[in-house]
Amino acid sequence: MKTRQIKMLIRETALKEMPEILNKIDLSSIEIIPAFQEENAKPFTSLRRVLTYSFSFLFILVSSVLIFNSLSNPVSPYEAALENETEIIGFQAVSATSLLSESFTTPLSLSMTSDTPSILLLGGIETTSVIESEIDIINKYLNMMEVVIGNKETLLYQSKLSEDDAYQTQISFKSMDLLGNLVQFQLYYNTTQDGDLELIDGIMIHNEITYTIHGELSNSGEVIQSQFQASIDENNYVIVQDITDTTGQKFLYKIYENASLINESEISLDLTNTSIKAKINTRFQNENCQMNIEKADNGAANSGFSVNYILNNETSLVGQIDVSVEMNQVSGMYQYRYTITENEDTDEIICNRQDKGNTQANDDDFTTDDDSDDSNDTNTTTSQCPGRSDNCGKNCYNEDYLITSIKNLNVI
Amino acid sequence: MYINFDDYIELLKLKDDKAFELVYEHTKRGVFSIIISIVKDKSETEDLMQETYIKMLKNINSYQIGRNFNAWLLQIAKNIAIDFYRKNHNVTAYDPQEQSYIFDKAASLENDSSPHEVNELLKPLDDEERQVVLLRIVSNTKFKDIAKTLDKPLGTVLWIYNKGIKKLKDTVRKE
């Protein structure tokens, strides 16, 4: 039974049962409560005025206390999705590289000619909505999200001594894609001091492709800009800027293709229970668009995304995108199927999905070396602080250290 | 047909029959939907619908022009239904044993259009999903109005709706 038939069945069944009561209501017998009289209002008004002043005073008092507290205690009120410096640096590098790899490598999931877009509108439907016409950009972000959001237990950022002699520091990142495959990124970098700035230069390796990474870390003490750039060449690159504030962890992404900015989006991360979700704020065709993205958890394996979106121009328009991964029977590669529901209309679009990993992940992949020999219950090991050739001697999970780290973090 | 309910408020205050009929015809599905989503006892629906419209008319002076009349009326219906439910909640105890009933009914529709009770059809849904699905499908209420009536964010309402529809589809597919 199709959706339309189900809806029709419900509608018809309900309408058959709906009683007609129009003739049973005697309007003449109903006494309408009179409008509020100004004369009667005077005593109440004065009481209301007293209450208004009282509550205003109370509100100002409470606000003042809260503002004073927030100024004197800058600890973030939110639960951070990224807990320490390794995760923050790693997230920026991995997400930027992931966006870059989706943007500039050959589409794999569809066998198409070189000038064919990596998008297939099913059933010959036209792009009738803003979302459908911007699906190319959305698909870039979804490819990236598949790697960096989801269950935190399957997201591991690990800082360690570099295995490559050319670099001081290595951050290893592991996650699990929607097919249950292990996804790996390796970031190698050196740091040099330039006044108040700590410059970071390195490489990111993913699926045997190497990307150039450049960054900046400010140690001025005050907050702070942070920026991180992953490049294929001088004209094609992704910049991610940490714009975290007291309301949450946020990052600004700019995608440049052929030296032109093709999209700018703000992504904020949210930790719910043990799951990282993302919110994208961007502009499509002069409309503000907000998308709430989370991996749809179907038991043991994640099998897709659920995306709520709101388009906001003169009026608000809401919609839902369900994204599933499926195999293209012709190419044998996996692809995304977008089911977009807006205004009761549902369209389906097939989009390219970047190959992320080839071997099935298991629990051991997300166990750090320390997990096996001590009682440390964290899943990220920071035996050496990133950006330093020596051990700083501090536990990176120490709260004071963390706050300082996050405040001072200016990564480019 | 779209109508601006605010154009009829003054006439309602004068108890104008035609204005009341027009408002009734354009809102009865929503009122019915919200009531049966809370009170599953069919025999009470009629009384509660009457009570809703009577209360609406009695309080018409408290409605402020420019606000959302439909959402206001649905809120009245919802409050009346909830009041009734609180007083008589034992009448509508949920029987999980009958959960599969909907599927038999749904399947049989393809062969025969015999009448069904809508709440039986929606048994796989929880209360929230039932409310949203009924308001959207039966009365074509805007998601914005549903959100206001149920006091939930727009995105949440859409989420609930899609979840409900998917549940119904899955249920029918399994059968």
C-alpha cells in the first residue's frame, strides 16, 4: 500500500466517523463573555503595574547575577562534542580534508561521463525546490558528516609520536562509515613559532591521497581567531575556522574551487548522550537554510542520515531529508539516495558517495593502547600534547588545561 | 479554499449564523482530529466538539485579531479533550493485544472498502504521532498551526509526522 493510499484510508475513515454538530448548536442560547471593561480594569491595572515593576526588578536582578557569573566564570555551559585539543585540531583537519576529497576527486558511485554531474534526479523530475537545486553542496557536507559525526565511541582522535621522521607530531583519526567500514586519516605536522603565532605545516593522508595542511595557533592568551586550511593546489582548497563561543562549538567552512568561493557554511556540533550531531547554517539562493543532521541509528550499524531543514526567507519552509546508502547495481559502488519531503511532495535523488573505507571496523579499532593496560576510561590517548616535541607533563583531560587549551587554540 | 478567519470575528460576536457555519465548516476536521487523538471513545466526540464551538463562541471576545484563529480554536479543543480524558482516563485504556488489528483492516481495504475506525488504523502510532498525523491528513492543518497547538518546534512536528507515516508504511508492508 502506497503512502497516498494510507493517507486516503485514514482521511476517509475519519471523515466517515466525524459527527455533524452544526445544527445542534443553538447560537442564540450562548452567552458571549463581554469584552474586558476599562472601568473595571483600573484596580487590576494598578495591581498589574505593581506586579510588572516587581517582576521587572526581579528580572534585572537575576540577569545581573547571571551576567556577573558568566563573566567571572567563563566555563562553557554546553557539553562539548570535541573535548580536547587533539580532537579540535583533528576535527578541523579531517573535516576540511574530507570536504576537499569529495569536491575534487572523480565521482565513483555513478558511471557517468566527465561532464555529467554526480547527481541523478530520479524519474526525470525537475529541481523544484531550493534544496534540490543545491543538493550538490549538501552532498559534499553529507559525505563529510559521514566521517565526523555519529556515535562518539566510534570516533577516535589519537595524538602520538610521529611515525614519519619528517614531522614532529601525528594525529591519527579513526571512524566508522555508514557501511560499518573503518575510515582512517593520518595528520602529520611540524610547528614553528612566529611571534605570537604557532604555525602548523603538515600533510593529511587519506585513502592513499596526500593533502597539504597549513594552520596557525595563536598563543596570545585572548580569544582569538583560528583557521585551518587543506589544499589540493593554490586555487582549490577548504578553509575551516574555529568560531566557538559560549553558546557552542562552531566552525566556519569556506570551499574554494578554481579560486572562487562556492560555499560558506557555519557548522555547529552538539553532543547528545554519546552521539555527535551537526547543525549547518548556510545561504542558498538568498535564503537562509538551517539543517539539523544526525546519523540514523538502526541498531548495530548506522544506515543513513536524518536531516531536518528550515528555509527562511519571507516565510519559513520546513522539510525532511532521509538519506540512505545503497549499491549502484551498474557500477557496484555505493551511492546516497536522498528522499526529500517538502510540502507533502516527496522527491528522490541519487548522489555520489565518496568511498571512505574498505575493511569492516571492529571494537579493537577504537581501543587505544592505554585502554588495555590501565584504568583510563577515556577513548583518546594524549601521551604527548600536540604541537610539542616533549611531554608537557599535564593530563590533557585536566579541566584547567582543557579550558586554557580551547581558549588559546588558534589553528590554521 | 483559504479564508481569513479574522474577517468573521465581528460577525461571530453578533452570533451570525452564516459566519459561524463558514468557520465551522473550515475548522471541524481539525477540531475532530485533535479530539479523537486524545479521547478514543467515539461516543464522546460529538459532545466534545459541541463544547469546543460553544466555548469558542463564549470566549470570542478574548481572541485577538491578528493571532492565529485556527490554532486558538484547536487549543480550546485540545484543552477540552484533555480535561475530559483526565476525568475519564480509565475509559480509554490501551490494549496492546489488539495492536495487530490495524493491519488486518488496512489489508482488507484493498479488497473491500468497509468502514474502519480511524483510531484502530493509527494504533501503531503513539499519542503525539497520532495527533500530528490526524491533524495533517484529515484536516490538512498547516504544520505551523500544528506546532503552535501542540507547543512544539516546527522541526519536531515535521519529524514526528514523517516518523508516523514511516511507521504506518512499515506496518502495512510487513503485513
